[in-house]
Amino acid sequence: DAKTTQPPSMDCAEGRAANLPCNHSTISGNEYVYWYRQIHSQGPQYIIHGLKNNETNEMASLIITEDRKSSTLILPHATLRDTAVYYCIVRVASSEYGNKLVFGAGTILRVKS
Amino acid sequence: GAGVSQSPSNKVTEKGKDVELRCDPISGHTALYWYRQRLGQGLEFLIYFQGNSAPDKSGLPSDRFSAERTGESVSTLTIQRTQQEDSAVYLCASSPRRQAPYGYTFGSGTRLTVV
């Protein structure tokens, strides 16, 4: 699976949009981009995933560049409860012998009032 | 249930004792995963079950660690002769069919403390 690079930490003001970048320059054509977050003392939570088109759900938007070498997770109106570690993961959607997610260090997002 | 259930939520054990951690996946989820997270660190993959296929055990750190799963239901992670370095939160996750880009659903974890 392709490796990803994320900034170690970011701050965001409450109510503003949080834009979390992720570089995945070695991504393959059949690899998806997944985002998870982990709030303190909880298990990781799935946020969103995409292949090449931009995606939006009730939690966030995912913008993938045309060359697919990078992506941005957007939390449109960050709240204090969005303070968490955000993980960007790239992997194939289907794999005959293994589909495990490999978590990196992620980005610590601190939302401040 | 609606989510992935793990038990116990907390476990304190003496060094050298064996422990069993349990995971109840979401009904119908064919894939089940175990991860370990030491304090202040990232998630380490331990083992992956997919239906009746042979499990992917590539992440188990030593032969003191083993896991079983009955069909597509409950899984138990067993740690024998526990050591202080085994202290961590053990997280279980499940997902639907492997042939789809679904996300995982994680449980709340079991916090294991070896004293």
C-alpha cells in the first residue's frame, strides 16, 4: 500500500473550516484514499473515502487532486469535539489475501475557541 | 448489536498471567481485525480474519499472542505469560465484504494493564 505524509499537528479556530492535507505521491490507480479520526480514549472512526472524484458526506468533504498525488479533508465548521488525530490511509479496495489498514502517525488537529 | 463490542473494557493483570480479550463484531461483517495501541503511540496491526480464509497473522509480535474466530462471529485474542510491555489498548474492528471499499467500524477497546 502507498505511504502517506501528513503534518504532525494543526490548529483551527472553532467555527472555521479545517483543511487537513495528505500527500500520497506513490498512489496506484486502484488505491483508495481513506480518512479516519481518533478522539482521545476512543477507537478510530471512519470519516470518508474516495478514489478520484471529490466526495462529501455528513461529516466532511474529501478533495482529491487530479493527479491523485494528494488530497485534503475538509471539516466545514470545526467544533471543539473535532479535536482528534486524523489519519489518511491509502490502500486497495479489494484484496484477495488482506485488506488491513496501516495507520501512520496522523495529524493532531486542535480546535480552539 | 449496533456496533463492535469489546470486553472487558479494562483489565489489570499480574505479570506472567494469561489474559483473554473478546470482540463481538457487527452482525454480517465478514472481516475482523485486531490492533494494539500503546500509550501515546499509533495503531499496530496484529491479526486479520476474513471469513473462512486463513487469518493474516503477520502483525502478532510473539508466539505469546494468538487469536481465534468462530465463523463470522466472536473473536478472542489471547496473550499468554503477559509482560509489562503488553500494556496497551487492544482495539477490534470489523468490516463488510472484502470486495468493497468499506470503512472499518472500531470498538472502544480493552485497556490492558500488566503490573
